[in-house]
Amino acid sequence: MNPAGMPLWAALPAALLLVFGALLTLVGSLGLLRLNAFYARIHAPTMGGTLGVGCVLIASMLTSSALAGRPVIHELLITVFILITSPVTAMLLMRAARFRGKD
């Protein structure tokens, strides 16, 4: 156990998931700044948001379960909602842009 009371078997994967999620979110943000066309710009933040937040929530679920000593799956519901709503939001934004003639 480390000083925070977190077992090493949970702390290492959680740290890796947090770093990977942060990198995915950073790549999505850079894609938003870097790409010039609307349809290309909408894809990068959606990918970064969905996968990045998913990694952070899985890390949270892992650490909460390790600290509580029992499976904690509350974050699984949040993950499902984000995985469902993020692509739908991107699709609606793309349809609205197409309707307004932003080709």
C-alpha cells in the first residue's frame, strides 16, 4: 500500500488510464484548433471527449473499488451516458451545419 491507502495493483492502472485519457483529450483539443474544415473539426473533440472521459471514468471506478473494498460501478452509468450522447451530439451538429449550407 502506498501512503494514500491505495493498493499498487489499482494505483498503477489508474494512473496509466488517467494519463492516457488526458493525452486523448489533449489530442482532441489540438485537433479542434488545428483542423480548418468544420466537419474535420467536429470529429477530433468528439473522439477525445468520448475516449478520454471514458478512460478517466474507468480509472475512477478502479480506484473507488480498491478503496471501498467492493465493486463500485456508479461511474459505469456515467460512461454509458457519455458514450451514447457524445456521438449523437456530433451527428446533430453536423446535420445542422449541412442544413445551413456549411459544406
